[in-house]
Amino acid sequence: MNPLHASLVARIRAGGPISVEAFVEAALYDRDHGYYRTQGAIGAASDFITAPEVSQVFGEAVGAWIAATWRALAAPDPVQLVEFGPGRGTLLADALRTLSRLQPDLAAALRLHLIETSPLLAAMQRRALADIALAAPPVWHERLDGVPDGPMIALANEFFDALPIRQFVRVGDNWHERRVGLAADGQALVFVAGPLAELPAGLADAAEGAAEDEIVETCPAGEELAAALASRLAAAGGAALVIDYGHARAAPGDTLQAVRGHRFATVLERPGETDLSHHVDFQALAAAAQGAGPQAAGVTTHGPIPQGLFLGRLGAGERAEALAKAATDPAQAQAIVGAVRRLLHPGRMGLLFKAFAIAGPGLGPLPGFAPSARGQRRE
């Protein structure tokens, strides 16, 4: 039993079963023993690999998206570039190198802000950005509200999937909140069904027709962030790009999963040593952004569309071909093409992973999204 497991056992003994949301919050973000506080987290030697670690082409495509979005905003100077959960900093480093080459005036206008709660990952990000020429030094924050006002371009790659979720399980004709309690031995963690006064309103569609023991999920932190982004973008202009794995519409299903050493693991075992994530509900994010109140009037949402389609429209395939042609040997060329195929192919990351955006008032179709898709506008 590791220290976080012991702490959770003591907490449950003292106060009874805790919500899945509280368990995920502790397992990932506990200040002493949480996964993102203690683990390297990302990369071939860690528990999972994100798209920026697969190929530099991912970051270059996102850099192209940033540049096109900035031009659509009439090139504000300065502009806040914000990334949520930047991991090792690979995405930002690749995107910024692209901007320095293709759009030096934008590179000079950028004010870089990284939303990060892990000192370990923040140190990795500093190293990744150390050789990038910036007009002003990057600034780290734990929350969005620390970022100065002004036009903003925000990025969130595989960030929303790691925010804590609540789960609800149908038992007979009633819904209960899924909670984490103790097994008969008083040591092992197990899922239990707890009391629930009322199912959250946003889950009505997903819950409709759910079978016995089926689970529905909601992510309050994700919806709150989508609403906060919508309000900021409405006030000062800009856009936020979300790339993550998930579903376009809410549906029943237990999507909470654990990964350790690039293999699936048991969710409740070894908390703090195992990565936890869940499928993002893009329908809920769009509803939260569009329902953020009068302060978000004029905000539009775009997508979600498959990651492969999004990156392809930004020239990822052509960039891979150019890099392969410039490769020094056939094996290197093959590796480049194979890595980008992993990002684009529907059977790999191209379909399950999706791109979604929230845009401030006055922005037309965003780069990478279907030209005819003008989003859904909140009046």
C-alpha cells in the first residue's frame, strides 16, 4: 500500500466513501503524492505518449493553426498564447519554432503562459523552451485567472481527459452516484453505489434508455473551464483549440481508464502511480461554452472533427512527405511517415482523437475546420 492509498483508506474510514471525482482529484493532483506531482508522466519511458511526442509535425500543424487564427484576429500585439497542461513542453516548442520561421511578427507579439500545477513538469517545460527566442519570458500559472486580459489563443491537448469526473450508475429504476469505498478487508479500494438526490440535468440525454448497471459521466471542471474560456474570449477576442480523445455526443459508458507503463491497469490500484483519464464529452463542452450567460454572447463552437481530418487540412501529410524526402536514410524517412500516419489514420489516433474549438465574436470558420462550418452561435 503506497502513501496515497493509505491516506485514502484513512479518509474513507473517517468519512465514508468518496466520489469518483474526489478519488481522481487525489490520484492525479494530490500535492504530495499525486501522479502529476511525482511522475514523469509523458514519453516513451513513462506511462503514455501524447501526439506531440509522436511527431514534430503535430506541433508544426498547431503552429500553423495559431498563425492563421492570429491573422484572422487582425494580428493583435500583444496576444496571450496559453497552453493548459503543456506536458514536457514539446508541443509549444515545435509550434514556436514553426512560428519563428513562418510568422516572425507573431512570434514577437506572443506572450506565453503555461497553466501547470506540477513543479516536475514545469521544470521539463522550462528546459524544452530554453532555446526558443521569445519577446518576453514565459510565465507559469496554476489557473486561467492568472493570465492577463487581452486577446488570447489557447491550446489544450489531452488536458480535458485528465480532469476529475463524476460517475453515476443505474440500479433498478434509480440512479446512484458511483463512489469509492473499502472492501471487506478494510484495505482494498472498491467502487460502491452511493445516494443521489438528482441526476445532473446535463446527463438527461445520456441517461435516456440506459440499461441496468450502466454508467454515465460528467466532468464539472471541464465544463467550468469551457464556460470560463467562452467568457474571456467574448470579452477580449481570440480562440481556444481543444484536441483530445472522446465522443461527439454524450452516451452511457464507463470511460475511466488507468495506464501504467504503456499498459492498461486497474483504476483503483496504486493511486498516484498510475495515469487516469476518461473520454471527453465534446457535446457537454459546447453546451457549457454556449450556455455561459450574457457575458459569452457571440461565442461560437466548432467541431468536434476527427484529428486526422483537422491535421490533414493544416498540411500535416505534405509536411511529412517533405521531411521524409529530406531524410538522410530510408529508415529515417519511413519512421517519419509512420509517425504521421499514426496521427492521421482512422485506425490509430486519427478518428478517436478529435479537434474542437471555442471562438470569440466575429471570427469566421477557423483554420482546420470545415470551411462551411460556421459553428453554433450564442445570441
